[in-house]
Amino acid sequence: MNAKAKTAGQTATAGQTATTNGARVRRYYGTLGELDQAVIEQLGGECRNREGGRFGACCEIDEDTAQALADVCRCPCGAAGGFSGFIYYAETRDFTAANRAAIVARLREQIEEGLFADENGKPRGVVGAVMSFNCLQGEDPAEIEEEAAKVLFGPVEEIRNGELDTVANALAWAALEDLAYKLDGQEIEGDEDEGRAE
């Protein structure tokens, strides 16, 4: 989330909530893309992008889902800590299959940003980026390379058949952690309607 532009005097703090249509939501700077919205839906939550207003472009996420995302950041093992919708292989496999194009696009963006450079600073390809995930360390590199290529570029049915769960699970967890860390510290303090004349 690149939209850190704040109006003078605003600070991003945790724990601030607003009420929209009777539901408690948390607001964050910037809007959410397709993959981020899919993560929120997988968690069982709701989100809404808003344009304009006092805070500019922002997103609203229901309170329970926002708390789950904050908990991902605070869990010592990240997404592996067990978060609703990202626990069982059937869940992570279906998430990865349904959102593969957005996952590949996100990986390519991150590679362009230098996130997955090798030890010499050279960018890795998409498969190499997946192979560098911490949760895949200790696995057979040749098997992970083959599985990653199939998950990222093979027929989607191969993901759904349960033969590629290790990498499909890692990609789903990566999407969850990416959103959680992206939103961490980006919460908007105050209420959109605060200060308006009735």
C-alpha cells in the first residue's frame, strides 16, 4: 500500500475504529487491490474502497477481520499460526487456484521492487521467488521448483487435485502476510464524518 500521503496533523495509530452503517470498521490509507480483497473475503470479512473524503483514498475493513490481520503481524509464525480460511490445505489450495493470476502479478511487482533478490542482489524469477519463502526452506529444492512451476503456470486443475499443496499453501499464506504487513501501522485515526455539521 503506497498511499501514505496524509493530511497535515493526521497520524496513523492502531486501535481506532469508526462506524459505517452500524458496523464497526477500521480505515486504512490507500485502496485495496484484487488479491487483498480476496484475502479479506477468505478471512470471512468485508472491505470497501473509498475515494475522496477527508482522508483521500482509503479502505474500510470490518473490525474482526482487521484484528485478525493485526494478529498475523504479531504471531511469531505469521500465517502459519492458524487464521480462519487459511488453515486447511483445501482452503489454501482453493484460494491459490482462484487467485493465481493476481498472485503471479503480485510476485512480479515484488520482484521489480527488489524484494526477492538473490545473495548477489540479482533479481530472481517468479519460481525462484517462491523457492525463497521461509516456509519452504528445508524442503527438497528440486521438488519445490517443479511444484512452484506447476502451481504458477500449469493447469489450475492440478492445483485443485491436492498434489501441489505445499506451494499452493505457501502462496496463500504469503498473500495473507503481505496484506497484514502492508496494513500494519497504516490505520487512520478518527472518523470520516467527524467534524461535519449536521
